[in-house]
Amino acid sequence: MIISTTPTLEGRPIAEYRGLVTGEAILGANIFKDLFAGIRDIVGGRSGAYEQELNKARSIAVEEMTAAAAALGADAVVGVDLDYETVGQGGSMLMVTASGTAVRLG
């Protein structure tokens, strides 16, 4: 499955648009507590543990989006957008959303 943030793929014409596909992942409040408890992990203003959790959430969201595209018979997803939002009471959770257009290539 080809995943691209661009609306087209160079040299690969889009034969059919199959529809919008999305994937989501939510990091709960307990993850933030655990990460901030390990504040010693921060080096140069970056937290390796926090970045690892964000990478994991992003991977889950993209995998869900890809699975949705495959279920529609697509072989690529174009125009992919990744969004990060805080949700829950007091912004206690972080949601990562991946969305794009499932397409069949010519």
C-alpha cells in the first residue's frame, strides 16, 4: 500500500477514488503520568519515552487507515493528513488521527 501526503503520485495515474479513510489512536492520562514521572529521560528538552509513545500512536492510526483502504480495495492512500488533538476533561488524553483518500491506481 502506497501512502502519500500528496494528492497525486508521480507516474502513477489514479484510476478510481474509493473514499475517505481514517485511523485513530488515543493516549490516555496514565501514559502522561508515567512519562512525566520519568522526567529524567528528558535530554536537551526532548523526552525519548514521550516521543516513543507518540510514534506508537501515529503508527496505530496509519495502520488503521491503511486497513480501511485495503477493505475498500484500494492500493494507495493519497492526501494523507496527521492530526494531534487533546481530548477529555482538561485535555487529559492525546488523540492522533490519520486521514486520506483511498484510491486504485491505473
